[in-house]
Amino acid sequence: MADHQEASVTLPSEPASVAAARRHVAEVLADWGLPDGADTADSVRLIVSELATNAVQHTFGQSPTFTVDLRLEREEWLRIGVTDSHPRWPRRLPAAVQQDNGRGMVIIRWLTAEAGGRLSVSPTEDGGKTVWIALPWPVGAHAPAGRGRC
């Protein structure tokens, strides 16, 4: 197996793209050998849904697209990045605002921590940001050699 595999998709910043991002990630994970019903697969789909929703809802039209990157490194770490071109980094909203929305980053942080992973945010060259999640790749999930997608 190669040291790493990568896949990426760029989608328009519109609500229908959230489901498209989730489907893309599910297909890639299945190609890489992660069973659809695995806890990690469910967590990753929810994380991607929340990050994609943030990229659509909280960029206020200033990011016409967002990109979802997946990297599987040595069958040890799965890295998921969602990039948009809006300069504002994610932040926790006050509890009063969270009654109707604003819990996405809380959910993402909790799922990431529960899986033994890490969350980070990095700036992009165009002034936007990428929210990265790194999760341990589950033991027993094996990526078939040569089946990476780009």
C-alpha cells in the first residue's frame, strides 16, 4: 500500500452540497476499506456534514465554493479538511444563540475527542481557512492498494 491516499471534491456553497459532500466521503471511505456501518464511518459523515454546513451557512456568500479533502496516511490517520475562502475562523456561539443553531463545532470537537483525534484550523493563502480533523484509522480497515481517488 502507498504511504498515503488522497481524495478531494470542491462543491458550490449551497445547502444541497452538504449531502453531496457526505456522499463523496462515504464513497471514498468505502473504497479505502472502511465498512459503511463502522462507528468511525458514522462519525466522519457527521463531522463532514457539520463542517460543510458551516462552510455554507457561516461564510455569508463570501465563499462561492468549499473543498473537502481526505487523506489516509499509512493506514494510521485519516485527515479530513474542509476549506472555504471566508476569513472568519469557527468559534463557539453564546449559549443563548445555540438554542436554535451553533452547536456544530461542539459536536465536531466532541466526536473528534471521543475518537482520540485532533481538531485544528489553518489559514489558506487566499485569506480563508481549513478546518482539519485527524482521526486514528480503525484497526482492521484496510485500504486496497492503488485505489486512491483524487
